[in-house]
Amino acid sequence: MAARSAIVIGAGMGGLTAALRLARAGVAVRVIEARTGPGGLAAGFELEGLPFDAGPYILLDRPGLEWAFRAVGLELHEHVPLQRIEDIYEVLTPDGTRVRFGADLEATAGAFDRQWPGSGPRYVHYVNDVAKIYQRLEPLQRISRPGLWDLLRSGGWRHIPFLLRSLNSVLARAGLPPHLCDALAIWTHIAGQRVEHAPSPLAFVPALFHGVGAFYPTGGIGRIPTVLAAAAQRAGVVFDYGVKVTAIRRQGGRAAIVQTDRGETHTTNAVVSNAAGVGTYLDLLESPAPALRTRLEKLPLQSPGVIAYLAVKGAIAPPYLRFYLPGGDERCRCLVTPAVLEPNVQNDGWYPARLIVPMDHTRAQAVGPEGQREYLDRIVAEPWWREHVQEHRVLATRTPTQWGSDYHLYRDSMNPVMTAEFMRAGRLAHRSAEVPGLYLTGSATHPGQWVSFCAISGVLAAERLLQDVR
Ligand SMILES: Cc1cc2nc3c(=O)[nH]c(=O)nc-3n(C[C@H](O)[C@H](O)[C@H](O)COP(=O)(O)OP(=O)(O)OC[C@H]3O[C@@H](n4cnc5c(N)ncnc54)[C@H](O)[C@@H]3O)c2cc1C
């Protein structure tokens, strides 16, 4: 049976690569997107003449994004000029300690050694060790739900003990000073996750930024979905923007009918959902199986946190990212300064910056919109991020409730939290085991929620669909 047609719900990173991959294979694809443009959480926008990315700020996995682009017939570097970030991030703590990471491994380790004698060579050793594991496991990111056979074939089986550990346990074995361990775990802290629950592959991040590098696309991350949407349109994909899917209905047991808030009914051979994975099952499908409902409802969710979009004046001082770890139960904070990389992006001396702070999903739900706003106001009033800022204006903010309504998120969450346990159990499958004809893409389906992973997930979902109809 050939899939003559497919409907993709959502034009986020996963929806866009899925749509393009299917269109290239000759499938007639319609993308139905509730927002007025493509990109979802990875989209960019403008405020008072200054460009902003809604959420994401760094590409830590350029090879993964390149792979996804190639899989949809595009060369990333031809479409998205990428800047390697040299002075990447610094982590401040209330005791005045600063831990700073640059792309250059020797220089970064040298600075650690001066701060904590003996830590430099140990850091180099740690990075080289995780880099070797990364090399072996990296290909598994491009397989839909890798199993034992994939681990055996790739040689990844040697690293099963590593995969069974949490990030905390990997860091504990490195023999590095506690401040350095906290700074290495920052990608977990900024995701609002506890290090003891975080999966070990997060340890790969320093191997990536000291190896292939960390990148920022000139013009912002939003350039990536813009390029994909334009390519999809050229490949014949039809986009319905400003239309929300309200239900996926079955015919003969298969997902075959998509209903929208415009009262339209589309009949299709297959449905690819880039809407929230859990929400697709629980909100869009009629009567999901009770066991599935119970399993999905148990998954802890990840809040997008709070964010302030700022116009600032003052010295443009690297590094690109400044994290603050207050300690105790307080969450990490991050100041993103794109002007470090694009100093010409200014308006009348004001340049764009963002304050990004995670928030626990349960807490966000408990305190509601007002409590979320108070939390954000309290953080904006903190002094740490104004070290180089003379003046600032808050141009806009987003709380979890606003993210939820602006981006059509399931219960104001980005996806289920990526814990070590959830990674081992497997994320939501690209091909639904419960509903034939339904495929899932996006951050709920891949072992990681980065833009690159979501792009890969779209390709994998499309390939599952194409395999099924071959
Ligand atoms: C604050 C923040 C910072 C981040 N930082 C980084 C970073 O530095 N680096 C990085 O790589 N990643 C980062 N991320 C993660 C990354 O942005 C996301 O994981 C990724 O963009 C999600 O892509 P997705 O394919 O899952 O789809 P989404 O972006 O969730 O898009 C789904 C789309 O589906 C649409 N939709 C939903 N329901 C319906 C419906 N019923 N009908 C029609 N359309 C619907 C939505 O409107 C949306 O456009 C960050 C995210 C946030 C929030």
C-alpha cells in the first residue's frame, strides 16, 4: 500500500523534517499548524525592532542537525551560517566562584588547574573519556528506538554500564571539584532536572563543545525552521497556518481522519503528530486504552519555565551564556547575550538579551499564573545578571501558562521530563504501537529535546511511515 497522503500536526522542528522527508518520497503532505508560522518553540520573533529566539539559544549537536538536514535533501551549511562559539559559558555561585568554559579544551583546563590545582589534567581526562563513549553511541541517536541488536552491532554494548548510570554518578567518578561538577551539569540544571535523575549521555556535552564545537546560527535559531519550512513548501507541502487540530479519528482501526477547529474534516492515509506526544494520545485521540492513559499520566512533565525578553545597554561582555546557581532549592538562571556573537544586532544602542529560568512543572501548576509571574519578577530584580548591564527594559515575558497558550503545549509542558529511567524505558515510539497509521515526532519521542534531536525525530518518524507502506 502506498501512503499517498499524510497529515502532519504541527510545524515545530519535528513536524517540518517529517513533512519534508515524506514529500521528498512522493507523499502528498498537508501540515496543520495552530500558530501563524513555522518553528514552534524554535521560532524567532521581533520586539521593538530587536530579533529574539523564543526559547533555544545554542546548538550543541551540529552533527545531528547536519544529519537531519541531509536526510531531507539539504546541506545545513549552505542554508544556515553557523558561528562557532568560542567563549561559551560561565557559572556563578553566591560564594563568588566562577567556572568558565571556552571551546578550547587546553585553555579551559588550564584555567581550572589554576583555580583548583590538579583539576586541569583530570578535566582533560574526563572529556577524552566521554568523547570516546560518545563516538561509539552517537549513531544510535539516528535509529528509532535502538534495541539490544543495535547496541551489539555498533559496539555500544561496551557502554551499557555507562548508560545505566545517572549523570550524577558519571560526574562523581571524575574526581573533579564540586563547583566544576555543578558547572558541567548545567544543562541538567537549566532543564530544571535533578542531576541524580538525569541520564548519563548529558555527560557528552563538554566532549561536543570541545570537539565539534557549540554553535549559534547567524540570525538566530529561528533561521533553522524558516529554512526547513521554505524547502517543504518548494517540495509541495501544503501548510495550513492558524488552524488547530481538535481530534484524530480512526477508520477501520487506523488513524485516518483529522478534525480542526475550523470545522474541517481531512481524510488521510497517515497522521504524523508533532503536537505534544502525551497530549496526542490523551487529548486528540478518542478513548485511548486505559493502560496507556495510566502510563502516560504518570510521566513527570517538563515546564518551559519563565523567560524575560530584554533590551539592554552596557558593555557587551563575553561569555555568551551566564548561568547563576543560587544553591539550595532555588533553580538555576541563565542570561543569554546574542550580542556577544552578533554585536551589530542592536537598535539605537539597545541590544537583545534573555533571562531564562526553569520552573518545576508541579510547582508552576500549583502556584498558577500569578505565582509564576511573581517568581519571574523576583528573578528579574536579582542583581547577578546586571554585572555588565547599565540599563534594561523588559520587552516581554513568558510564564509557563503563557508558553502553554502561545505554543499549544500539553498542560503547559514541553514534554515528559527526560530522566535516566525514561531514557532506558524508551521515549514515546515514533510509530504508535496502539494506533496503526499514527506516527509521533518531536521532543517526546527522542532521547533528548534539543532542536537537533527533534529534527532527527521527524526524519525517523517519516522513515517508519515509509517502511510501513513499502
Ligand atoms: C526556554 C527554552 C530554551 C531552550 N533551549 C534550547 C537550546 O538552547 N538548544 C536546543 O537545542 N533546544 C532548546 N530548547 C528545546 C527546543 O526548543 C524544543 O525541544 C524544540 O524546539 C521542540 O520541537 P518539537 O518538534 O518537539 O515541536 P514544538 O516546538 O513543540 O512544536 C510543535 C508545534 O505543534 C503545534 N501544535 C500543537 N498542538 C497542535 C494542534 N492540536 N493543532 C495544530 N498544531 C498544533 C504547536 O503550535 C507547535 O508549533 C529550548 C526550549 C525552551 C522552551
